[in-house]
Amino acid sequence: MDKKKDNKCRKDLHFLIEIAKKSGLSSEIKITTNALSRECSISQQSISRKLAELEDKGLILRSASVDGIKIKL
């Protein structure tokens, strides 16, 4: 695996671990992309793209809610 791809995989893993910590590994979290971006020190746009990528890979489930989004591993 090349260095750039390895770095991307590490970032994906780190992001998934943060979601897992927040969800307690067994349920979903309800959060806004703005709140998640502040907690992860990543722009809101990058968070939205990352969530879409992880959903496309089948690593998370997400849905809209009245007060943000629901994310489940």
C-alpha cells in the first residue's frame, strides 16, 4: 500500500474510532456535522464528505434527524 493510501486509511480508522466512542459501540449517535467537525478539528465540509465515503463503503449507517444526523456503526 502506498504512503498516501495508508495515511487515508489511518484517518478513516481514527474517525470511526471517534464515532464508536461516542456511540458506545452499540447504538447510534445523534449529532450535527458542525459539532462533529469541532470535536474532530476538521471542517464541516470535510466531515460531510468523510461520512458519505464511510457510508458508501458500508462502514456506517446515517440518516437525517430533526436536530442533525444519526450515525450508527
